[in-house]
Amino acid sequence: MNMENLTALIKPHSTIDKDDIHVSKEIVDRTVWDKLAIENPTHAVISAKDEESEAEKSVEQIADIMGHLNENDVLLDLGAGYGRVAKHLLPKKKLGGYVGVDSSYEMLSLFKRRYDQSSDEQKTPVFFLNADIHTLPLKDNSIDVVIVCAVFLHNHKSVVANAMAEIRRVVKPGGRVLVYSSFPRFATFMGLQGQVYQALLNLLGRPFKNGPVRYYSRREVNRLFQDFAEVELKPVGFTILPKTLIFLPGFLEVIYRVGLANPLNKILEIITPAFVKPYFAVHYDVVAKL
């Protein structure tokens, strides 16, 4: 598939072209994520301290994604950010097309700048789309595979529900949806802490604040995928002590996290029987087929 064919996936008259990034008319001059990206572009969506740590975090995820892809698939990266997935995926797997969607124009500019300089990535045509994840200017049944990596957890649950409705709309029958690191488990100490924080935001009249992590029960995740023919929830990670205490002052939080939580969780993970570990998973990953 060439770039002209990718452009044909967009609803007519729904975007404007801005330096080869197609901007949804609904989002022009309106995105909180651009403010975060301008302040610190790499950390607005994912914290990657250096090339080595970024690649290490991506190895298992990229391998899993590749196992669900065919060469002619058009892949939608929902919340693509600066193109972390594409950076590691496209040099290894040529696709029919790659649609990178993000609500931050600044992040997509970083993505496009790197893509334009990477001949390995350019084997797959990439369409850059600046749009909200819950109002996609894409045609119905136009996408083969959707990936969502560490995006849903920072959005209000109503936004996630609307985004899932959009995913169902744009994915072809038989298409696949892969969600990673986006559904932190409610039934953890971090989850309980997060619920307290969300309740505080509600009291302060800021329930839709972007950024705070939202936590999910297994039932909530299943409900989001209730219209899919096949759904697999995968418990991922391990933690007993909360990895951070969000109400501690900065220096005390670092002491707690580095000196207590991290080392103790590593020890507890080693000694905990394998059949018990899923009950202490950090989050659910999801593989679904429409």
C-alpha cells in the first residue's frame, strides 16, 4: 500500500495537512498533550532515559506484536507518541501501512523527523494523524491491526470507553487489537492509592484531569471488549508493595521506592510460587479479535 492509499482511509474533509502531518479539524489548536510534549517531548507519553533502556523495554512487546502481523496489514498505532513502537518494529517487519495517531502534534513531529531519516523504517509507508484517540477521522472497517501501548491508563475511563468504540468501528471484521501496559490492576496497593487520588480529583472538580493513572478490574476490561469475538487478558508484572507512594514528598518517595519497594518486590517475586504470581500482577495486557 502506498501513501495515496493510506490517505484514502481518512474520512473526506476531516483533516488539514500541516507539514505532512494530517491534523483532525476537531483538534486544531486544542491539545493538552502538546503542552507536556513541549516541556519534555520524550516523557510526555513514555519515559525512556536512553537508547539502551528504551530498547530493553520494547523487546518483548515488539516480539509479541510481530507475532500478530501479516505483511500486507495496515496497523493503527493509537497514541503513537514519538514513534517508539515504529522505531523498533518497522526495521524488522515491512507492513502494508502504518497509521500513527496522537493528540500531540509536537510528538508526531518528532516521530516524522526520525522516520524521514530512517531508510529501514521507510520500507513501510507511515501516515501521521494528529487526532484524539476517541474521535478518529478514519473510515469504518479500514484497519487490520490496532496497537495501544501505555496510553489508556492516563485518560479518564469515559475517554477510554469512547476510544474503544472508535476502535471497534475502524477495525475490519477479523481484525486484531493489542493493548499493552494500559490497564493497571485495581486490586493492588497502587490501585487503591490511585482510587483515593481519583476521589480527591473528583472532589476538586477535576475528574477528567489528564495524566493520573486509572486502575481497572478484570470485569471493567472485559466489558470494554464485550463486542469482540475473542478476548485474552494476560496478567503482567509483579508487585506486592506499591512501587511508589504518591502522597510522599519527592525525596522521601525516592528513598521509599529505591531503598524499600524495589528491592523487596524483587525478593518477593523470586520466592512467590508461580501459580500465585498472577494475583499480584501489575496490569493486564489484552489480545482481542473482532
